[in-house]
Amino acid sequence: MPGLPVECPHDPHVHLYGALQPSELLQLAVGRAIDWGPVAEVWHEARTTPPDFSALVAMARRDPETAGRRLAEALARLPAGTASLRARFALVHACTRWGSAAHAHWNSAVADEVEQVWSWVATRWPVEARIQLPADASERWAACALEHVAACAAKHGMTVIISLPRAAPLKHWPLVAESAHRHPTIVGVDLCGIEDEPARHAPLSAALAAWNHRFAPRRLQFAVHVGEQLDCMTPLTAIRRVWDAIAIGADRLGHALAIRLDPAAWPAGPAWQTVAERSADLQWLQWQADILELDGDAIDAELSELRVRDPHSQVGVVPADHGLVSACQETVRARLRATQRLVECCPTSNEQISGAPLARHGLKSLTGIPWVVGSDDPGLLGVTWPEECARALAVIAR
């Protein structure tokens, strides 16, 4: 099928720690003093009763298979939505030294954990993997971490994309740039986590472009998670952010479900949005008014009303018109066809976050757009890349 690399052995969207099996994640927590309270709180926010994490870790000492199965069952009970994504993040963060230990001084315990994780993942996922530098990492910790990660990737015949924290993406960029120059196993930079406005990250894109110019023909990819967490924003905001990610130079769009999901299957979103978000959405509609056959004067009038308001204040969300959503989606897809940016589709993860069945994910609408199948967090989701490819092919064949 066009855009679907059935014969390709590479999974272009997998997170290193998210590829761990539940039993492996619990084994990393054995022997450590962990405060499970914050994790349980995040699980409650996801409307799920958390398991007894301490008991599962204790069980993992003597029977990791059973403990892992029980944790997998608990993960499977998480309902669809971004809150469940946060619950998975919180669990991984707590169980790992990489996520929760102090990030001031690199030590052998963290190094041993990273080596163990790479050895586990490499046996099942001979691929490119992503790993996020903690936002609070000291310069010394980050430098050592990058060296160790690059060496582990080379040892196991893999490559790595470095995920930078959205709150301060340029904080460790000089170290990443230096490490990438020395280590060809570092093949790109990624923005993941809770979505924000792509325009904020234009400076990072510029820094990447400068690096690519300096070291051509070597090139670092710029991957951006966008258009995934649809229950956190209005349809127009989610679609517009995919457009903005293209505008700042993203080579690869993680998920981009917003530009292909059947509007009738869109999850319930917020009742309010900020004036800044609504203004950005209207400005985007204004630019597309001729294509979308919209009333430009009406858009101008609403923008004028919003300009006198505090951008951080809130306005009620205007109910989405399915016809307008579909038209906006096609406008962004047309730009993707023109620019040939890659979309990374992760079927099971997209179902978990959106709650919509794969048949509604609009895979057929990606004709003419480069796209590939990924698996995101395969260990925690209980999926494999071949299974994901087979599911995508089955949908397309219908």
C-alpha cells in the first residue's frame, strides 16, 4: 500500500522505556524506595483504581512473570484519553532511575539501568528508539547520559532520537549538538509529552537547521508529537497545530491523528479555551478563508473583539462543525502532500488516546502522504510492530 513499508524492518516511532514489558519495568523498581502516592494520584485522575504498586514490586522479586501480568491487566483497564497517557508516564517515571532519581550527578546505577534497558529492547526492537532528557538534569548529568545512550545504541546496532523537554527544549541543545556530531547513532531530536503550541519551538528548529547545514550531508531529523491528545483541545486547535508543526520544519509528525480522524469519532473535548488559542485558530481560518469558503468579515469581527481581552482568559468553545473539520483536515493533508513530511501512525496508541476504533483513524486519507506504522510504547500497550502493520493493512484492504 502507498506509504506503508510492509517490508521495512524499522519501527520509526518507539520510546525506549515505553518498549519495556511490565515485568521488566517492575524489576527496575526492585530494591528502591519509591513514593507511589503521586503515581496513584495520576491514576485516580484517569478514573482508574491503581493497583498496589509496592506489592507488585515485591512480587517481582520472586515471580516477575505474574507481577508483570497483573500490571499489564491494570494498564489495560486505563480508559481512553490523555489522562491515561499521563498515568503511563507517571508509572515509568517512578519505576526508573532515569526518570525519578536525582539528575545532578551521573552514577553507575543509572548507567547499569540504561544498559539493561537497551539489552532488553534490542532483543525485540532492532530499531530507532527515543529517550527523553529529564527537564531537571544538570549539564554534567546530561552530558554523561548522552554519551552513554549513544554508546549503548551503537553496541546494540540501534539508533536513537533524543527527546527534549517542551518546557525548555534549548536547555541541553548544545550538549545534544556536540554529542550528535561525535556519535552517528544519534539521528534526530524529538518533542514529546503533553502537547503545546509548535510555534514556541521555532528556535529549536532553527538550531537544528544550522546544525544540518554545518554538518551536511549528515542530517538530524526533527520529530514532533502533535495532533494526538484530542480530548485536551478543540478540533480546530489540534488541526491547526499540525499545520504549525509543518511550518516550523518538522520532518516527522508523531501521530497527527487530528488531520485524519473521522470528525464524528472525535472525543469529547474541553468546554473552554483561552483567548490566545481561539485567536490563533481564527487567524489560521482567516488565512484559509478562500480555500474553505468562509466569511472573512465575520472572522475579522470576532478577532477584533478578542484583541481587547486578556489572552490568558477563557472563552466558551464553539461546537465543531463536522463539515468544517473535514475541510480543515484536507487543507492540512494537502500541505503534507506538497511538503512530503512523514506521518508516524501508531494504531493501538491512537486508539488508547482517542477512544476511536482504528477503522475511524482515516488511514486511507493519507494517500500521497509519506506515512509509516509505529508502535509508540509497545511494552506498556502489549503490542508488536508486525501486529500493528497487520492491523493497518487490514483497515486499508476493506
